[in-house]
Amino acid sequence: MKTIQCLARYFPDKCGGIQVNLSELIPELRSHQVEVKIAAAKSNSTVENCYQHNGVEVYRYPVSPVPRPQPNHGQFPHPGFAYFARWLSAQKADIYHQHHWEVICGLPHLRLAKKLGMATVVTVHSAIPICQRTTLMFEGQQPCDGKIDVVRCSYCCDRLTQKLPALAVKMLSRIPMSVVSRLQLPASVYLPCSQAQKNPGAYFRPLFVPGYVRARQSSLLSMAKFADRIIAVCDWLYQALLINGIPKEKIILCRAGILTCSPRKQLQLKSQQEPLKVVFLGRLEAFKGLHVLIEAVKNLPPTTKVELVIHGIFQHEAYRKQIIELIGKDSRIRLAKELTREELPTVLTNYDLLAVPSQGLETGPLVVLEAHARSLPVIGSNVGGIAELVKHGIDGWLVPANDIQAWSEALQLLARDRHLLQQLSQGVKDVRTVNVQAKELAEIYTEVIKDTKIPCP
């Protein structure tokens, strides 16, 4: 069977877990007679192009200029959409599978595939289609059930909007996006959450945030209309889709996996004189909670032997400056280079503990599986996908996401009790692999083709 996998970006561009997982999944899908072509946006370009990446044909459709974010994820086709439409119309694919829900890879792309008669699948990899904050943390403090409610969500993501009565919020939510899109508003109006009240755009947000919330709700329902199946990659996403009225028969839980790795080796009992070696991997941005982890390490007494090594690349200059200033001259914390996929398995064996202090609901992350595949315990935020993958006291340690003191206490415990650390390593079980994921995905494709096939008259 022939499939089109559509994304907002792809290699050799800077990519994340979605693209990494898909690139490792493709060879396994081939073993199930599933052919794959990639279609991905090419931002700030006016030229389409095709190339091969790891033996897979990749088509890049141009998007220039890149439009402003839209909470309805592309009700209005982006510049260059005609290139994508022409290319997709020429493909004789059985399945169209979309992995992003953004203005450059969103509703128009899915709608077109459905119009062309392809069976359609959307994988939801994050809270973006559901949450205006994008973190699914209610008022930034605690996990939310994901139910989209215009008043509650508007109050949650903007402090100034909280000053409006509920009736006014409901009325403002009725402003059509077709009108809003024509207005030349400050970029900060479109941000998921107001970050600074002094920003000029903050004062416009109460007028438009309610409309954005309603548009996001409408967009999600449109996804359900044009997608034959919606894949949730974790339990909390499955429940959030369900609570928002997505038909249960359309939702499938299918978690990501990783490549089969070499035989695992349990962590050896270390001397109390050796420091606890903690590693942080991933995107260096506020959502990932690196600042919380650094604060927790700095709060540890000097007698606690610990080393924190940070591998990754900063995505925002302001956050980079914040982190460097936060680290200061603390010799226990070190910034290191970003790791390649090839380096990751070997480097992980040099550490005692992986830290995942995310400040929002993750759908994985894959790095937890990578650590567990090498019997490395994980200390992580007790929210979202992390809490689904890490069993507290068995193969890792769960901590309240934004409680710096709790993080310090947990690190101190693991630094002092090496028997506990070894016990957690021994508690790690086999992880989910991409070959299992590929088998399930091939079965989903077969089922959806069977269900959507129009009988001959």
C-alpha cells in the first residue's frame, strides 16, 4: 500500500522527535509492504523541490511568506499551497497520514487529501490542537483535562482576559477569524500565552483570545470530520480527544517506539564518594524545564555530590542568556554539545540518571525510552506522558513539575542512597520498539482502507 506522510518540516532541517521517530519507522513499515513518500513544508521558500533522504522520496512544498499562527490551523490556505495541491493530486496513494496541525501543515492539507479520495489518518503528537497555552497546564500550574471551554480557556491563557465577565468573553469569541486575519496586530497577540504584560500586544489579547479558543475548538472538530482515524500517542491525549467530542471509533492509541538497542546493562552500585551523574537531553527551551532542574541542583548543599551535564541546543536567545546566568560559576553544572543519534546510546551509559523536568504535558518523550533501553532510571515531572512511562519508585522517580524544592530533595535522596538508584535501574523493563509500532500502524492502515473503500455498484 502507498502512503503519504505529511509534516511541517523534515530532514535535513532541524527536527525533533516526530521526524526522528518517523525516519526510524519507515524501514519497519516497508517490511509490512507499506511504501512511504514524505511531503513537508519548506518555510521561507518560493521553490518546490524533491530529494532522497535515507532512500525515501521527500517532496518539499514552498511557504513564503510564512503566515501568522492561526488557532484554526490553516482554515485559510498558506502561500504556496497550490504547489502542494498539484503534487498531492498527482499521487496515487492509498493513505494520507498527517503528523502536524499547524498553519503550514493543517486543515487545508487534510481536507484536500480527503477530497482526492485518500483514506486519511492524523497523528496528534502534542496538545497544540487542543490547548491555547499549548502545554495543557491549567494556568500554568497543574494538568488540565483538555476540555475546550471558551471562558475557562480564555481566562487560563491570559490574565487581562480574566477581568472580563463570562458573557463578554462568549460574545468576543464570536468575532470571525476571517475578520481577525485581516488586522495588522502585534505578534504577541497570537502567542499561546501572554508572557509579559508590558508587551504592546498584551492589551489587545482580551479582544481576540476568546475567538482563538473557539477557532481551536472548531479546528479540532474539523480534524475529526476529515480524518478517518486519529491516532493519539499517549493516554492523556486519547482522553482529551474523547472529552472534546471526537467519536471514540475514530481514535486509536498507538504509542511511539524506538529502534531495538544492544543488550541492556544494569547500573552498578557506585561508591558514595562518586558524584551522582545526571544528564539532560532535548530542546533547550522554557517548556522543557531546564531552569527548574538547574535551580534544584544549585539548592543542594555543597556536601551533596552531583554533576549535571546538559546536551542540546538553545532555540531562543533570551532563554539561553537566562540559563547561562542561572548556572553562573557553579562547577557542578556544565553545558555540553548536542548529541547525534549515533552518539546517544554510548553517551547515556556514562550517566546514572536522566532528568526530564518538563513544565507541560509531554506525549513521550522518546528520550525516556532511550534511557530505559539502557537501564538508566529517569527522574521526571509527574505529568503527562512522562508519568505514563515512568513508574515511581520502580524504574524512576516522579516529582511535581514546578516544585524546585521537591526536585532538590529527590536529587539529594538519589545522590545519597545508591542502593535505591541501583534498585531503580534493575526495575526497568523492556521498552516499546519501532517494529511493534510499525506492525500496529500497518494494521491501522489496512483497517482504514477497508472501512473507507466504496463498494462498486
